[in-house]
Amino acid sequence: MLTTIDAIKQKATEQLDQSKRSSLGQFMTPAKVAKFIASMFEDVNSNKIHLLDAGAGVGSLTAAFLERFIHEKGKKNIEVTAYEIDPVLTGYLTENLAYYKSAFSRAGISFAAHLITRDFIEDTTSFGNLGFQDNYTHAILNPPYKKINSESLHRIQLRSVGIETVNLYSAFVALSLMLLKDQGELVAIIPRSFCNGNYYKSFRELIIRDAAIKRIHLFDSRNQAFKEDSVLQENIIIHIIKGAKQGKVVISRSTDESLNDLTLNTYSYGQIIKPRDPELFIHIPNVGKNHLENSKSIIYTLSNLSLEVSTGPVVDFRSKEYLSKEPLEGYVPLIYPTHFNCKEIQWPKESKKPNAIARIEETQKMLYPKGFYTIVKRFSSKEEKQRIVARVINPRKLDFDYIGIENHLNVFHSGKAGISEDLAFGLAAFLNSSYVDTHFRSFNGHTQVNATDLKQMKYPSRDVLIQLGKWAKELNDFEQSVLDVRIKKLL
């Protein structure tokens, strides 16, 4: 039946309004991935099972779950509640549920299916309460991916039941978790973006407070799990149990949905969520490669180093009237990622981006005084070799009293002033190493590098960074292999 489901999925996809599909954040689950997701559930021996599939599509996940029981001996009572609002998909979903009703009837297993064509968030948050709370034993999800505006009806509805989150996928998971019975299981395939960052902190708090993380599966190839839909997010599969005692966590990996190279490793909870981490970042260890994790010398915070990191304050589309392609009289340099070159920056540079910003009263608060700064790109391309790319602003090559730093950059500074030359080069050399890159990828699964992420990292001591900087500033470029040889000695 799962092979048939894939054919149905393809047929349904061709009939969908693609613009509407994009607006709803709809992505279909391939049969192999659906079967793998369904295999993660542990408690499938209960006599009464009630499955929730919120955003069911054509029923790929529900079908994969039900396939586990069709050939089992013994009586069970199985009930399915599936939510789907797209009329094209509900037609196929109705047929698939009818198939399983007939199949279970022939097998002598009690089966009931409920298809709900109302909005899942609106339906379950009606009147400020969860009308079906504690009703489900299992939840299986491939929820929609779409940001939720802070003033939208969905955000208001979610707040009414104590959920504060920024995306439909995290909202669906949070609601599904609340709807589970105690010890109920939830398995979902979702973007990895919730693992770090301030926007998803409330969502992480909810999971950690109300459930135990049992397993996380990572697809090492970013675009393979949903390659037919050109999904660019890095997706993970997470298995959690409501109200369970938190123990060790299984981390499994495979290159893609074929699962031909599946590996499993078990980690302590403290390796996944670091003790005393106020942000509750979820780390996914990279087996045998994360040398920073247990280093006894990479233990210092930015506060220990008397450093700060901030997002570049110049948002160009809000400051258009103050920007110039050419460095005119009364203007100062405006640094973009496009200015990155070798160890430092190339300015001015002919490109689509401006090179300068007017130094006037309206912009003064956005400018940094002349000095050495380490700057880091906030965004990298999907498959770029390095997630963290750092360069140094050298005031000897920018003879201006002030500089502007654009919003697509993070800047390391000291009280919004420059730092020492050696420290700036040492910090950039450290950040450009593969050791930092590997460590960063353990908790950051998307292409954005936020200032909050950089604040959470640990660094070598100030003295070590200064010594590293004295060496690094003599290099022609920040070549990663060269940096790694030097930094390996620090570990």
C-alpha cells in the first residue's frame, strides 16, 4: 500500500494549486521516510490506540503507521483522527482511510477513522482550551512550514492555550503534544531550526518541560528527504514521549531517505542540552568529529574575554536615503558580506551594494568608531563549505573615523568600540577553523548565524587568541587546513 501511496501523492501533487500549496507550507512525505517515521514508535502493543495526524495530506504517515498492525495477530482497537483542509488532498485521504477500514475489518481488528477538514490550530484552541486534551496515544506529523505573523489569528489562538511560537510546524507539534495522553508518543519530521535561536526558545522549553526526547534522526544531505519538493530546510525526525522521565538520547543519521548507511549512537541528555544553558540549545553531536565539545582549553565565554557580539545595525532598505555607491564627501564605509576578501575586506568594491553611508545625526548611532573588528557573515549559501565565515576590519586600510556595518553581518566589539589587532585576527582565525564549523553545526541546522549563537559558544582564553592572532595576521589567507593544524594544538 505504501508504494501505492507514493503514486497517489504524485498524482495529488500535480492537481494542487502550487501557489496555494506554497502559502500553506505543504510538503509531502515520501513512502520510505513515512515508513521510517512510523517505525520509531515504541509502544504499539496497547489494546487501544488513538492516532493523531495533524496535516495528514493524502495519508502517507497514517498509512505507514497502520501498516505495522495489518498483519499482527491479536485484537486491537485502533482509531485515527486526521486533519486536512485541502479539498484535493482530502479526497485521496478519504479513499485511503476507507481502504484501511476495509483491511482491518477483514483482519478482525476494530478500526475507526475521523477526517476533520477544519483548521487544526483553530479547531483545537477553540474557546481558549484544548477540547480533546489527553485524547491521543500517538501523534505522527509532517506539519506545514510557514512563519506565523505576531499579530495573526493563529498567534492569538495559540497564546490562548499558552503556546508562543513563530512557525506553523512548531505550533502543530506543540498542540499535538498537549493533546497526547500521559506517556503518549509523538514522532515528527520538522525543520531543525527550532534547535537554536531565541525565536524558538519557548517551544524548546515546552518540549523539555512536558516530554522526554528519545531519539533524533538527521539526514546529512540537506535537500534529499524532500527532494521532489525542493525543500531547502535541514530536516530532522524527532521522537518524544509526553510525561516520560528523561534519559539517554539516541542520535541516528543517514545520508538520505534510502537509510542505506544508517548509524545509531547513544548520548547522555547533558550532551544534547548543556547543563546551565539558559537558551536550551539542542545539540546533535557529530560522531567522532566535535573536538571542541570536550576541550579543556576552549572554555571561555565572550564575557570572560570582555567581548560582545552584535548584529550589524545598518538595515539598508530602511536607510536608502543615506547610502551611496561611491564614497562621497561626508560619507564613511559601509561594510557588506560582498566586501569579504582573503583575511580582511576589500573596500570599496564595485557591486550591486552601496559602499558608503552618510555620517550625519540620523545615522551616527548606527556607526562604529575607527578600530579593529572581527565580523562574521550572518547567512551562508545552502551548501557552502563553511557555516561561519569571519574576516577582520583593519582601520589602517580604512582611514575613516567611523564605519557602518550592514545587518547581514555580526560584529565582535568591546562596548561598541574596536578590539586589539592581535585579538581581532586571533578570533577570526579561530572562527574560520573546521573545528568551530563542526561544533556550530551540532546545534545550528540552518544557514543563518545569529549573534545569539555566537554568544553561546566557548572560546580560547584571551591570551591564546592574541598569540593566535600574532601568527594569523602574517598569513595570506584564512585557509582552513592551515588554521586547523595550528588550532589543533589548542585542543
